[in-house]
Amino acid sequence: MNKNVRILLSVLLCLSLLSGLAACGGNGENSGSAAADIVNGDFEDVSGGAWVGWTRKDAAFNFRGVVDTEKVNGVVMEKTGNYYFCGTAGGNPPMRGTLTSDVFKLGGNGFITFKMGGGKNTDKVYVEFFEEGKDAAIAKVANEDCDGVFITEHLMTKVVDLSAYVGKNIYIVVTDNDDGNDLSYVNLDAFKVCTTDEEVAAARAEHDRQVEEFGEKPFEEDETSNTITNGGFETGDLTGWMILDGTALTRSAIVPTSQYYWTDRAVYGDGEYYLDGSNNGAIQESLTGAIRSTKFTLGGDGYITFMMGAGNGGSYVALCDGNTDEELIKVTNTYFSDPALALTLLRMYMDASEYIGKVVYLKVVDANDGSNGGFAFINVDDFRVSLTADEVAALEVEQIEKIQNETYTSASYDDLGSLRNYYNNYPYPVPLQSLAISSYAENQVVDCGTVDLTAFIKDAGATFGTEAVEVAIEKVAFDGAEFTEGFDKFDMTKPGYYQVTYGASYEDKTAQATFTVVAMDGKASVANGGFEAGNLAGWKVLTEGWSVVEGQPAGVISAESYWGEALPYNQAGMYHLDGWNTGLEEGATWQIQSTNFVLGGSGFISVRMGGHAAAVHVYKADGTEIGYYVQNRFNDANFPNVGKGGSWADMGTYVMDLSAYVGEELYIVLADEQVDGWAQAFFDEVVTFYETAPDYANMADPVKDGGTAEDITIAWQLAENQK
């Protein structure tokens, strides 16, 4: 081998060894095969359902955090493209870990831009840039913009100058070492290598715009004023309100009053906007916080009014001393009722006359982190201060008449009736100068024949302010017809539900209410067994605390489905008894009792019941229990598909063999009984007469399945008597 050949072979061997060393060096993933650009820097590649271009280590940064949602905790995410990484979706906040990019060759002008949100603890959450093969980071960026109050989840634009490393192999490491719960994670998007100086300038301008738009604004106040700034949030933001603490009550909580909650529930607020502490579920209930109004000198007759919803434990509105910050008056939502008055805004009044002339401010507090139970947030609207007694009197009338004339209500909950009930019974600081029904007539059950309806309103009454006003029957509706006379000898020979409207008049004002008379032909059936009166006529509530709306025990609703997935109730007819609408807490138990009936025919009866806590008791007229049956279909699985065996509020038909008691007088008690977990009960279609025994083995109720709306059936079954 000549000298030149030996030299050439030596050179080739050296080049091969150097290449091998380069392939083995560096801390980034995929060393030695540097990409020409940041791989999947915008997180748009989700086709494989796993990380592309990035490597996760430890618990944080699960790929499920790559999302396309528009908001996080109510904050509009200014994402680039369709997807970004959301830290809360990618793991519980206390989880820690790293996310490392593939190695790439830095090109362009050497500047890198990206977006970063969260990461309040800048010592523990940060983004570092490394040159391949080197241990020390060449740049480190933390989210210095995140103040935890104004700038929180926002994807803030960042600019990194790596121009000295153009042509070098680079990789990125995102670190989350924060095991706390206060913005202890990071949101990421749009890692990009810039090619022009114009791109860098645009990114810096974007960052400045975000800081100005999202950051804390100058707070101006005039404590000599008798009013507050933006008491109704009509600016669409928190102008005039100072964030004192936490992240629960931020700009993200200001939403339109036209926004429904729970699909079809109105808040009945004032004006265009209000503060919703959950933003219809977009803000975590575990968050806490407090805000205050501008300071003012209390004037007028010292009255203050505002609207409040939710606020279940640990949340309140307070009037505070403007100099010492002492809470002078504190108002909680003692009228909270789930679901009747859950998030609904209720107008309340505060008599602060003893502080007239004092510099004060109003404070809204959410101190419930969820450990005190659900609805751990507060809704507020329309703060008005320094009102005179005359202004209060006028507003009281305006508010109650607004609700009396309201027509919208949801099918699932009788929220409007509950709201009218609230305003009819609120302890107004100035006597209400409006006509209102003050005592109500009760539902009745009668035998078919001629009935004196006027006897049923003898205990009903109305008031205008403190003045009593007589009531009278105005009309009766039955079977599509309406009757306006003959109430003292009214023809009820036809069985069914007679809806009686009565009311009062005072000057140009009127007020009305209704009750139901159930006319019965024979004793074989219970009155209103299918709740088709639209109320509990014929049923006696045996439990204290049951909600009463305009004289009527609540609980009967017309909804055929529930929740956003449209799960079927399997309701028979137009109405059913719904455990969510009793006004009682979920863990409470309750009972209602039917009218007596004489068991005839085959001696079989049936009841539709659903929910984990539903049970049926059957008694002889003397109180001897002869039957006890429990719902056995509840199954919290395969949500939302009843057709696949899941069962929640859907009712099944249970057939009960009481043939041994044919000819005896009985009654039924429908019950919600103590159970662990999901403790609700639902009932419908109590049938106490079958001429022949029903062929339950071959019978089923057709329904539309939840989520899919497919046609399915719920089979009848013979209930086991556990008595």
C-alpha cells in the first residue's frame, strides 16, 4: 500500500470516529440527528395520540394536556392554531416533571418565540434552552408576567435571543418542579424560530399589548362620592373593582346576563352583564378570592341593594369601613336552594343607616375552596348604594312586578315559581307597596259531583303593603274549556284535574294564584297517581323542609330528559316527581303519602321509580305496612348510555303483587331513603288497578338513550317485596 493510500484511509477513519462521537454526545433526545426546525413546536401534531417532537419525564406533561379548548378557568386562551398544551389538563397541579424537545439546528436569525401561561412560582416552573453536548443552559425563561391575579392562565408571548448560537444544535427543556396548587403548572404554545427582525419586533409588540390588556389597571376612586363605579359590571369587566386576593373573582367572571346555566336556566339578572364566580363551570370552584368596590361616603337614607346567587357557605357580601377595613355588615345567601334557586340572582337589601356619612366600600368574598360543599362560588350584580327609603320602595315594586310579569322558565326546574315565591316573602326594609298573594289555597281531592269551590279559598288572602285585600275565584280550567261563573255550585261530575285561578285587585294592580281540585270517580285509584295535575295535588308531604312555591309543594316537573346529554327520565305523560326539585339536600330523606284506595281487579299495582334512593311502601289504612320495594336498577357506569346498562335518574316500571289484599283499603308512600353516594329518587305513574295481572315479563317502556338518542327500552319487572 503506497503512502497516499494510507493517508487517505487514516483521514476517513478519523472522520468516522468523530461522527460517532457526535452521535453519542448531548443531553437532548434524538442526539446526532438534529431536525432543521423545532419539531411540533406548535403542538398541532395530535394524529397519533402521543407526543411528537417532545419527550415527557415523570408525572407532569401528560399528552392529554394537548387541547383545543378556547378557555381555561374562564380565561380566553390566545392560542396559535388549533392546539396548545394546558397544564391543568395534563396533570393535577401538584404533579412535577419535565418536557424535552427533540434536538434541532438553530437557523433563521437565532431568535425563538413561544407562548407561556401559568407558572406563578418562577423558581420552580421555567423553560430552558441547551446547546447539545453542554450541561449549562444557554437561556432560561420564566413567566414573570404571571401575577396570579390579573395575568394567570394567559398564553403570554415570550422572546428569546439565541442569535449567538445560530447553526448550533439546540433543544428545549420545560420544567415543572412546583408541587403546590396556586398556578403551579404551565401552559405552552407556538415555539417558533424567527427568520426576520420584523417577526421579533411583532412578538415583542404582542407581549406589550397583552401586558397592557390583561395586567392591572390604574384604580381611581373618589371617597367623597355617594356612589360606586360600575356597580352593575356594565362595562363588561372589573372597572371600578379592586382585586384584593385570589383568582376566583377576576375579569373572566364577568359574563352576559343572557347566558344560560345548566343548559336552560336564566339568572334573571339586571342589565347586560353580571359577575359569575363559576362562569358557567369554566372557573374552578376550588379557587377563592375577594374584590372591593370604589370607596364612597354613604348617603341617602343609608340603604344598599344588590343581587346575589350561589354563595353556598364561605361566600358573602360585606360593607366595610373605608379606613380600617372592618366588616360592618355581612350578608350571606341564606336563600340558597339547590336546584330551585341555585345560581339565580336574588335581590337583597342592606340597611346601613347607622353608617350614613361614613367612608365605606363593598366587598365580595369567595372563601369557599370546595371543602365546604358544592356551589363554592358566588354570583353578584347591580350594586346600588346611598338609596333613600322612597328609592327602595320604588325598586321593591319594580323588582317584584318584573318577576311577576316574567314568562321564561326552564322545563327542568320551576325556577320562576321559586323566584316569585322569594320576592313575595322577602323581608323588605320598606313595606312592599305592591299587591301580592300573602296566603294560598290548598289543592283538594273531591268525589265527582257538585262542589262549592268558594269554600276552598276561605284561608287565602292578599295584601297591598300592610293592607289586607280579599281574594276571589276568577276562572276554572278543565279539559280544554274555561269557566268564569257558578263557582259556589260547580259541576265536577267528570273526573279529572280542575285548575282553579283566584286572585285580588287593588287600584290598577292584580295578583293571581292557582290550586287544583282532583275529582275522583270511585276508590280504585290514588288521586293524581301520574302527577298529571302538574303538582302534588292528592299527595301529602310527610317531610319538613320541602320547598313550597306560591302555595304549592314543589317537586313535579315536565322535563323529559336531564343534563346536557339528554338522558331519559322515562316519564309517563307530561309530568313526574323529581327528587332534585324538592328543595331538600341530596343526602336528606323524604316521604310523600297518597290518598287511600281500595285494591281491586287482579290485586297488582305498579310504580315507575328511579334513582339510587327510591323506595315504595304500601300500608293498610290502619298503618300496617304490607309491602316494601326498592329501586334496583341504579348503575353508575357506561355514562351516558342507559342502553348499555347505565342507570341514574331514569325510572323503570316495577310491578307489585298485592293480590292477597284485594278488597282492602290501602295507601302508598313514595320515599327517598338513606343510601351511600348518589342519593336521589324519582317517581311517576302510580297505577293501583289492573283488571288482570300485567304481563310484565313482556312489557317495556320506550325511551331515547342519552347521548346517542337511539331508540331503546326499559323493561318492566316484578318487584321483590322486602317486607
